[in-house]
Amino acid sequence: MEIAQKNRLRQAVRRALFGLLPSWALTERVENADRAVFLTFDDGPHPEHTPKLLDELARYGAKATFFAVGGRIAEHPEIARRIVAEGHTLGHHSYHHTDPSHTTAAQLAEEIEKTLALAKEHGLGVLRFFRPPHGKLTAGKLGRLMRSRQSTVLWNVDTKDYSCDHEWEIIAWLERNPLRPGDIALMHDNHAVAPRAIGAVLEQLQSSGLEAKALTIDHL
């Protein structure tokens, strides 16, 4: 089977899966979002880049969703607390950020429980949103997440900021591929590029009449 055919088949299976699941269980885009877009940041918190990103979000009155790695929450709990205190949504991204191809459903569940316990210990509330490392998820792992009432959030826009050396690359890419209401955009706060680009990105959104919001369970 050709690569293009395999991709079409994979997309068809994906669409069918989304249609069978309850809306809270798995999402990659928000329907009926009015003028809202959802910026999401993976792999933090980072001691230098995440605070800079939070400063810029505050300057523009924007909200976002952070999918934090459990081990990094343990290292920088004060930054995780700041994320929550400033009205952003804190989700989780496993404890060790291990490639899901190398973990079982039971191992993933153990990492999730460890991260949720850590969040409770540091007064971060109940984390409801999960994003699998690299966006990889099997049916068995999704079932485990659903039994734990965890909502899995993927994305429909990948800015590929992790591969950029300069902020203008993200800005130019988003000018060519503007975000639309309901889009969930993937970015990262463990690199310097996104914090440097975010001001211009938010100005682009505002000039288009869009608003950056944090994900809540009501959006699913």
C-alpha cells in the first residue's frame, strides 16, 4: 500500500474513533468555540522560558494550557503554581516523558497516578487534561485514561516550534497558516523560541479578532 493510501486510511480510522468516543475523552479541536483559539505548551515547566512566556501572556491578557511533565513539576513547583494562579489550565504530559512506544498501559497509568499525586501535594488541584508524549496513544492506553476520567487532548495545528532556531520562523508560518476558531495549537515552553514569538503571535490573533483561551472541561 502506498504511503498516501496508508495516511488516508489512518485518517479515516482516526475520524471513526473520534466519532465513537464521548466528547470529553479525546479531542484535537474545539467545536463551537466562537472566536477562541487554544494555545498549548508542552514539556515544561522550564525555569527560564516558562516565566518569560507567562509574562508575555499576562501582558496581552491571554490564557493558555500547559501540559507539564511530572518530573519537571517536581523540580519547579513554584512555576506550576504560578501557571494555575494566573488563570491558565495545567494539564499533564506523563511523569518522565517516555516515548509511549516503550511503555505499557499499566506503566502509563503508574506515571499518571504519580503526576496526579504530585499535583495534589503541591496544591495544584485535580489535573483533568492529559497529552501523551509525541501524541502517541493506543486503544488500551486510552481506555486506562478514560477509566481515570482523564481527558486526552491532542492538537490540530503543529507549529513545529521545537525545530525552529528563530522566533520569526513561527511568526511567518502562522502568517501563512493562520489559526481559526477552535484550533488547538501545539507549542513548547522548554525552548526559547516560543516565549520570544508569543507576543507577535498574540498580536496576530488580536488583529484577526481571535482570543487565546485556556481549555476547560466545558470546551469538550
